[in-house]
Amino acid sequence: MKIIENRKDLLEEVKILKVKGNSIGFVPTMGALHDGHLSLIHYANKDNDITVVSIFVNPTQFNDQNDYAKYPRITEDDTEKLKKVKCDILFTPSEKEMYPAEDKREFDFGKLDKVMEGAHRPGHFRGVALIVSKLFEIVNPDKAYFGEKDFQQVAIIRHFTKRLKFNIEIISCPIIRESDGLAMSSRNMLLSQEQRANVSLISNTLFDAREKAKSMTVQETKDWVIRIINENPFLDVEYFEIVDDTSLDPINNWNQKAGKVGCIAVHVGTIRLIDNIRFYS
Ligand code: AMP
């Protein structure tokens, strides 16, 4: 595995690999790698000759400076994990390398950033689009892999990839969960033992909601999920929305034809977790 810290070196390396006819799969991350990240690398390996992984805790996507400060940074452990899977190139740029000067670019996401994460984390998706487009410009992959755990993020990335005419296929990959159902997340390692014992209620309530949906309206199902989770003293629901999986417009009726996804954000003390589930009714 080659470890590259500077964008020029990566640009050159990728150019040479492409001239030789290699296809490139790209997995952008913020590190503190877990099996969710490793699953994306696995998909990239299956589809491409070369897999490039980046680790960069991107300051512009954090609307909460406290969240940014305490975000786990364990690049040495991550490097060891990556050596055990097939990762050909690890890109670990510094902040100065990615933002040598203030980048004032703005993006138009249509309606997609007006709801859920976009509504509750002002500027978050602009920061995501900024870093992902900078990385796309350097790596210029054939395919890029993102987790459905960040459901709205995938919709936004698909949107701006098309709009900015990047010739990159966006592949979304299923959520990987702990054995008790909790969606894997780098932020899970920040939970206290007591919090950790309580957070599986989030995913378990989403799983149960699928059953409830058979006899409840959309609104009743939403209210039920929020009530059950909020009854736990460790958990505080920020939002739970059931949306069209493409437009992210709210679903009002189970008979609507669109794919339906229930997306949730929950505060656990100072930590904020997200998850989602598909409804098939
Ligand atoms: P992050 O390091 O949190 O920015 O995540 C990097 C990539 O891994 C994003 O595309 C995430 O959606 C994806 N990811 C994070 N957690 C999971 C998970 N539990 N299952 C699948 N993909 C995930």
C-alpha cells in the first residue's frame, strides 16, 4: 500500500495507473475505520483494478466545532487495518493540502438539502460537496463508493456529480450494523458504556416500525418511532422523516409508488447519530 500525503503526487500516480489501463475505485472517508468502511473497500476491489482510499477529517462539513474537535483521529490504527485489506493507495492529506486558500465555491442541490441533515446542519452538504469534488478532481476515479448509512449524502453526491459533469459512477452500498443492530459509525466509539447499551433502541425501533407500518398510517408510524425512542432517557430524536428515496420529498401515504426510506437523527448526550431504513409497504 502506497501512502500519499500530497495532491500532486497522487495526481501523477493516478495518471500513470490510468495510462496503463487500470480502472480506479475510490472510497473517501474521515477515518476511524470500521467494517462499514471496509465493506466499501471490498466493493471497490471487486469492481476495479486499483482501490484508492482517502482519510481526511473535513473541517468545512462540520457545523459544530465541538463535534469537529472530538471527532476520532486514529490514522495509525486505520493504516494497520488497511494493510490487511487490498488498498493500493491511501491518501492522507493535511488541511493545508486540501484547502491552501479559502474555497468560496457554492453548490445548488435543488430541494435535496432543504430537509433532514441539510435543514439541521447548515452548511454541512456544501462542505461535503466541496471536499468530494476536490477529491474527485485529484483521484478522477471510474467509480466512487458511498454508504447508504448517509442516505441523504448519497442523493446529494449523485446530484452534483451529474450537475458538474464528473464522469464518475456513484455506487451506494448497504449499511453495515453491529450485532445488536446499531449502524456502525466512527462516532460510536465516543459513546459511554451506558449510552452504548441504550443506542440499539434506535435501529431496533426502525426495524419494528416496518411491522407497525402494516397497520398504521405514515404519520402514526412517524409519531410511534419518535415516542418510543424519546421514552428512553439517553435518547433525544432530532427528526424522523419518511421520504421518497430519490426526491427526498415527504411520503404522506403508504400507497405512493416511490421507494420509501425512514431517516432518523438522534442526540445521545453530545453525540449525534443517524440511521435509516427502507419501508416496503
Ligand atoms: P465517514 O468516514 O463517516 O465520512 O464515512 C465514509 C463512508 O463510509 C461514507 O460513504 C459513509 O456513508 C460510509 N459508511 C459509514 N458508516 C457506514 C456503515 N455503517 N455501513 C456502510 N457504509 C458506511
